[in-house]
Amino acid sequence: MIPLRDENPTRTTPFVTIALIAANVAAFLLQLGTERGRMLAFALVPYDLTSGTDVVFPGGPQPVFLTIFTSMFMHANILHIAGNMLYLWIFGNNVEDTLGHFRFLLFYLACGVAAAAAQIVMDPASQVPMMGASGAIGGVLGGYLMLFPGANIVTLVFLGFFITTANIPAIFVLGIWILTQVVSLQYMAGYGGHMQGGVAYAAHIGGFLAGVILILLLGGRGRARRRRARPLQLRRLYDG
């Protein structure tokens, strides 16, 4: 399944979501013209953070923990960034609409930090560079699931040789997504639990859980209820 859009209109312009997408695209374009070793110096390497050194790919930002933030805007290839930005656009605008612009920016960055922490805890000695907005976007998905579990997601569905679209509730689309991450992490753990390159499943799960928790702490569900009730209140005022 590939989500295409949601049937959940916003009431404000998602300036932060748009800015985050623009920043990710700009960073990716810069990567294309940068020597690989120099580029990887801005990725997150768990060993560098746990040891407090910058030895695997030297020349990155100092202090070394800043790679937690620079790595959030880096992507391995065009499919990586395209998939991440699609998810950010579909689900980020509604979370931003609910939390407000500034709260959403803090929420996004905090989820990215939590995602990085989860991956470091999973394999603190790993010298494999990690990059991508997937962990922060995992937090956005967790937040969206808590706010709008019944929202319809227009989804591309593959049925053997046939491809069609269907309206599927967010609880199923995002539930399947997080279940896939958990199963994949367990499969990887069966081979020693080390990240040998590829997908940082622990980061995805950590970001998702952070999104769920932060939405509750920020009172997002109450904000979403008031958001849904507002048009009804306006109609009553108009009718009366």
C-alpha cells in the first residue's frame, strides 16, 4: 500500500511542513554535488556519539551531537527522499494544523531526536552512518494516528497484477506501517541485532512512539476535538 493523500482538510497553511520539505530537498541537492566522504561527515554515526569522537567520517559539525539534526535532512537516494516527503506532506499538514506552527516544529525535531536515540541504544557501537527524515516522520505518523485514527487515506493498493485505489482509515494504514517496522526489527535482531546498512527500523519505531507520547503531552487530542467541533458551532450560530 502507498498512501496518496488524505481526506482531512486543514484550516491553516502548513508553513512549517512546506519549509521542512523545501529544506530536505535543498539538502539532497547539495548532497549530489558533494564528495561522498565529506557528505557522510554530516550523517549520524552511533559510535561517534557514544564515544564523543568524530573518527569514522571526520570533518562534520562540532560538537558531534549536532549530526543528530544534520542527518535528519539527508537522504540516500531519490526514492528515499520522495517517499519521506510524500508521507510528510500527507500527514504533517494536519498535525501542524492541530498543534500550531511553532509547536509542530518542536514536535518534529523532538521526534527526530528520539528516533536517533532509539537507534543508538539499539546498536551503540555501530559505525554505519544513518541519515534521513524517516524517524521524525515516524513521529508525525504516530501523532496523526492519535489525532485522526478514522480519517480516510486514499491509498494505492496492489492486488497481484491489478492496481487500484481505496479509501482506508488511518488506523489501518499507519497500523500496518508500524507493525511492518516492528516485525522487520525483530527479523534483524535474529541476525545479531546490528545495523548492517539499509533501514534503521529502531529509529522509525522510536520516532513513532515519541510522536504518540508527545501528542498526548501537548494536549493534541483535545485540540483536535475542538478543531472538529468548530465548523459545527459556526453552522449553529449561522442557523440560529
